[in-house]
Amino acid sequence: MNIDEFKINIERRVIACIEAISKDNSFFDPSIKRYELRLNKSHETILLCNSAVIRVKQFRSKEPRLELPKKYIDLSGLQNEAKYTDSETNWGKLPFTESVTTQVINNIKAIFEQCYMDEAVESFGCCSRYNECSNEMKCLHPDIKFAKGCIYKTHLENGRIFYGKNRNIDKLPDNHSKMIE
């Protein structure tokens, strides 16, 4: 496989991930750019959810190579193939071989999902499920990423329950009842 075929395969797989997530999740906004190929002086960088994930380096006198952050090398099972330098300890260098490129392509869905979950979320007080969450003493929102922004979820995780049958916080601020009506 050559470099152009590799980039095309990555892009196709990422687009399929985006389509699958947007189909299964009403909170996912497919209009937000989550794949980008950025051309730099010495290499090309593939970004997923605004995170640099893969660098493709081509040399005149040497074979091309891939570079991935350590966490994505680990996620792809390429720890034994990667070499690190003292100047870039978080980016592993990988040979551009058929087995390495195939392994990266086969694991791009997991890498994309990790990038998607690492993406920043907007915080909010709580959603309409606050009573059910209180009764179960955990967040019940089906979208894990959306739920990362829930401030009430952190209260639940710390054992502070404001509503429902498990309520253990006796007094809410006086203006709170006006806020939820």
C-alpha cells in the first residue's frame, strides 16, 4: 500500500465512524469538522476531533514512516514496532510497512472514538433525567460524551444527591425551587 492509499483508507474509515455515531446519537453534530489532513513542511498530519493522531513523513533518501502518539500506538497494539527519540518521547516512529499500516487502519475506529471522547464538552447543570439519576445514584444519560458535561453527575459521583428517593442533601438554596419551575 502506498501513502496515498493509506490516507484514503483512513479517511473512509473515519467517515464511516462519523456516520455510525451520528446515526446512533441524536446529540452528535456531524457538521463539526472531525477529520482533517494538514500539510506541513516536513510531513502530513491527520487530525481527528482536532487532535493530531498520525504524522506521515516522506523522505528523499529513506523509506516513509508513520508517527503516532504513544496512547494510540498502545491502542493499536504497535508497542513492539515503535521507536522513540529523546526529543519526542510521546510520539512513536513506525515503519511504513504493510503490517503496520493495516494495523493502524484496522484500529482507526477505536482511535477516533477515543479522540471523540477526549474532545471538550460544554458543561450544564443537569438534564431532564435528574430524578431518575438521583434514584439510581448515577448518571443515566445514554450519551456518555454528553453526560461528561453534567455538573450534577459529579455531585452523584461524590455521593451528594439533591433529588428523588435517595436525596441526602437536606436544604437547597431558597432560589433553587424558582429556578426549576
